[in-house]
Amino acid sequence: MNRKIELLAPGGDIDSIKAAIVAGADAVYCGLDRFNARNRAANISFDNLPGILRLAHKNNCKVYLTLNIIIVESEITAFVGLLNKLINTTIDGVIVQDLGVFYLISNYFKSLIIHGSTQLTTHNDGQIKFFNKLNVTRINLSRELNIREIKALTAVAHQNNIQTEVFVHGSYCLSFSGICYMSSVHGGNSGNRGRCSQPCRDQYLTTSEGKDYPLNLKDNSAYSDLEELVDAGVDSLKIEGRIKKSDYVYTVVNSWKKRLYSFYYQKQSHNDNSDLYKVFNRDFSNSFLKGDIHKDMFIDSPRDHSVKHLSEINNYTSDSKSEEDEIELYEEKEAIKRTVENKIKQLSIAKIPLIISISGECGKPLEIIVKTPETSFIVLSEINLADTGTEALNYEMVFKRLKSINDTEYYINFLTLEDIQNNVYLPFKELTAIKNKVLFILNDSKAIVKPIGTPVLKRKQNKAEIKPVLSVLISSQEDVYLCNETLADICFQLPDSFKNKCAELTDFFIKNKTLIPWFPTVIIGEDYSAAVEFLKKVQPKLIITDNTGIAYEAYNLGLSWIAGPFLNIVNSFSLICLKENFNCYGAFISNEISKTQVAGIKKPDDFNLYYSIYHPVVLMTSRQCLFHQVTGCNKDKIDNNCIQQCGKSASITNLKKEKFFIEKTKGNYHRIYNEVNYLNTDIVKDMPHLFDSFFIDLRDIKTGTKTGTDKSGIIRLFENLLNGNSDSKRELEQNIYSSTNSQYLKGI
């Protein structure tokens, strides 16, 4: 086979990056100490990056930088400053989640190669096409997909000149990535900001099934599935683990490199995965990839499984033998650490020293001799030195003009002006031009890109006051009567699984043309195809979607669409991205951000803004069955009928006595909800002229929040709030009790 699959390794710190390189990784992905989705990793400083790039490229290893968090408005200037630096490095790609970041890079930093993060929850054809319009060259597919789905999506990606990347080893997330808010709501540690505190790994009060860790999944390992991944056309095999140490990275990369070598060159399977059990693991599963979503994917302990695995394979009959082998495993782990330490200490990311000698006399060009440990070259000024000017050439002035060389993989070790005539002058801009010539030669003849300032969003001065309207979400056809009892816009939540309901829902919406269809976050395979067919047949005047694939289809069909709250919009450039690239009608601002963070957002002209002020809080959405470990299920695995027919609810409680509601409704995936609903009446008064509509969710979702009136009554209370009724806030709090608005207070 001529095509080679990339082996992509994690690099949470410098030693892990070195370990990945010596183990044979084709690429590493790593984050800086800001703007990446693994803040718990040690990460690297920008000063380290040039040396890392030099070391990696010398060893035929690419480096991708993770910039995969959502960026709030106050951070945009600092982020643009970082991009100004990155554009002049040899970075091989940047990994992105935030739509505003896509917009900035696509429009102002076009030479940077963009990869789509796993946080984008990519799982259907339309999403591939959506991100193709944003100049993405590679997309990381959702971990929950099976090999058939991966193969189909990869074919679509390749048709659109996009590569696909699949996680093959490391931690599974129980929730679809990018739409898990459990850590964010409980503690303010947003997974979309790289601060996930992993509450899914926590201990809970023992469930009726006798489980203490009911949300804890085994680790992912596709070690035995290489042939299927090759056949699917996947371009990159990604190892998870940026918070893991160098010995872990080396061991896993080395094991996978052996696996790939045997496949490519020995034409045989190398299925010895024993080394993978010698480093941290929670036992392994490939059930998502196989499409066999089974209860055996869970394990009732988040701790290292390596010792337990040893006892399982050896089937010990005596404690002494078990203890003896456990000591042997520990010693082997320590030996691995020493081996890795010895290998990586040979590698250096130190910058390359430069000796710069400057000479010249009046009436002649300035001459700069640059020496590296391997070569030397001369650069001449295009303007002759003069005997008059602003400031005579001296060490301090020249070093100030050249010091940005130190931001590259080189540094000025020695600078001398001994051979220059006294009191000679050269314009500052000519010194800058000389510096750029030096950098051009040092950077393999790649021109230096001038820095830009933070782009200014041009907006008309619209002084007309906005009178926000109310929007209401329902999900039961029995609630359609509300259309006749209010002037509020009524939205109808469509199910995750669409294929068996498409004809029925099409007829329903054709008969109820005032209803606004609301599309869910996850729509996979045939359900996605059915949803597209629905759009074509119904041709709704307006839709709301939490799925970028449906957004693309609406744009393609010329339908007006609104970006839902789960698209995580937190800055003005995301709004501009949606409007300019996809003719978006409006967008919800994320409920993750605070009052101050919301207030910084600038609304584009001819664009509507929405905000949800009352809703049950979805903490996670999972393709796995959440009842296996909680209340039990008479099926060992999810089959074709589970999504369509299962309707159950349960709850779990953590050791802090915080309760979480698990709900599975017919046609939908499993979800975990917060104990109490989100209620934020303050924003109506805080920002009276920013939002065009405030939204309330009246679906029948069981939580700990209680209401003292029916749905019509709740609508009237919120209408009173928007109309400025002085008693409305108090009446709402009396009729909706036990609620939270902590995210509005804390933000991200």
C-alpha cells in the first residue's frame, strides 16, 4: 500500500513531545500555556515553540498547535497577537474550535493550515461541507462513530479536499465532545476552555446496580482495528493523552509504530498490545468503533488497571505470586521511565546561537555578517550610511531593531559593532528591512508576514431601541395549542433520531406552518439524510439548529436559519463568520459566559441575537446507555430499537450530595440534566437593547425545579417580564422555584 497513515501523538510538555519524536510519531499536537483545550497539561511557552519545531522537523515529525477553545471578546486582541507570531513560524497546522477563530485565520492569516478540533462534534456530511467553507484541511471525527460511518464521512471529506483524523487510543468521553457542560456548571471549569474537571470519573453514591462510578468508561483502543481504519481511508490516527507523562507517550506511540510497521512492511498483523497495559489504562474497549455500544464499555473504577490486568491474565492462585508479579510490573514501569529519560535527554530544543558582526562607513552600505554553527551569510543595506540622521548607530539601537530574531528558533548570542565608523546614520525602516532579510534567509526563504492589529468590525450606528420578543420551545404535539394563546414564537424540538419520524414530522410542520423547527446537536447517518429531506419538503421560513451540518444545508437551500445555543457562540467574530459565510439570520449567545463577557459582544448589522433565560440545563449527551450502571437494563447493548422506543429516567447523586437527572426519551439520545433549571431574569434589565428575543424552554423534562402554574401561565409571566412589569421578576421566582444562574455570574 502506497498511502501512509499519519501517527499523531500528544505532547503535553516538552519531555512528552521528545518522547513522541524518539518513538517514531509522524506528528505531535501540543498546546501553549494559553488558548488550548488541555489547561491541566503542563503545556509549553511560546519561547519553546521554535526549538520544538526545529527538533521535530529535523526528525520528520510535524507539529500541530492546539488553539481549540472558545475565545471571549476580551481575549481577541491577545489572540490576534499570538497569531501574528505563529504566522512567522514553521508550524504545520493549528487545531481550532471557535468559529470566530476560523474567521480570523481564514481572512487574515491565510498561510496557517487549519484543522477542526474534536470539540466540533463532527459526525455528518453537512458538517464536512460547512468547515470546508472555512478552509479546514483536516477534521477530527467524533469518537462515537463506528467504522462504517467513519468510512462514509471520510469519502465525503476527501471529495472536499479534507483529511480525516480518528482517535485510536486513550480516554473516552462519555458525552459527545464539545457539548459537555457538566464541569462548567459545577465549578465553572468549562471543557470548552480546557478546564474539564472530569466529574464523569467521580465517585457517586452507590447505585441500585451496585456501581460507585456509574459514568466511568474504559479507555479507547483501536489497536486491533488498523486494517478497517486503513480501508476506511482515514488519514491520521490520533492518540489521546496530553496530561500523560513522557513514559506513557513513548510506550503507546512505540506500540502503535510497531503495529503500523508490521502492517506496511511485513504484510501481517502485529496484535501484541501487552505494552499498552503496562502504562496507565482503565482497561480497553473499541465498542464505539465496532458499532457495538455495550455495557462492558463501563468500568467501576477510574484508576490504573495495569496491575488488575496482570492478575486477570495470570489467574493467580496465591497472594504471594500476585505480589511478586506486581513488584515486577512496578520495576518494569520504572525501567521504562529510565529508558525514556535516557533517550530524550539526547534531544535539545535549545535555540540556535547567532553571531552578528556589523560594519560600514559613511557613503557605503551597512554590512551585516551572520554566522550560525553551520553556515554564514552577508546582508547589505540598500541605502548607504550617512553622516546625519535621527540617531547614530550604536549597540542598543541596533539590538532593539534586531531583537525580534529571538522570537524564532535562533537567538542573538553575540552582536558586535566594532568595525563600524563612529557617528553614522541609517533610517530605522532600513534596519527593519535588514532584519527581515536576515529572517528570510534563516527561515528557508519564507517571507516575514507583517503583524496586523485587531480587525475592527464595521457597524452602522443604529440607535433604534430593540423591543425583545419571547420565544418558546416545546417538543410535544399536544402543546401546539400554545400557538393560539400567545404572540411568542413557538419552536418545536425535533428528535435526534429522525429517520423513522420524517414523514410524520413533515406532515405535522406542513399543517402547522407557524412552528419553527429546532434541530438537535447530534444527527448521524440516515437521521441526517432524513433531516435534509425534511428541510427540502417543508421549506420552513426559519429554522434553529444546534448542528452545523443542518446549518450548511439550510444555507445551501436558501433558508433562513438561527445558530442555536450549543454552537457555543461567545464573540463577535463568530457572528460575523456565520453571517458572511453562511448568510445566517441570527444566533444564540452561549449560556456559559458571564454578564461582562456577554456585554462585550458586538452585534452585526441586520443580524438578530437570542438568549435563553429559562431552560433545563443539559450537562451531557451520550450515545451510550446511561442506565446500565444506574438502574440496569434488560439489554446488554444498544440496538436499533433503543433510540426509538426507550423512554426512561433515573438519577445519580455525587458525594457532595449534588443530584443529576438522567433522561432518555423516545427518539433521542441519553442525556444528563442539572438538578435545577437555569433562570436568568437579570439579563433582560442588564442588556435591554442587545437581544432581539429571549427564549424559554417548556419541554416536559423532569428536574428538581418546580413550577406553580401551567405552561400558558409561565408564558404570561415571562411576557410580563419583557413588557417591564415591576412585579414580574418576583412572580417568576415564586412560580419557578429552585433554579440557578451561576454561569451568568461566573462565566468562563
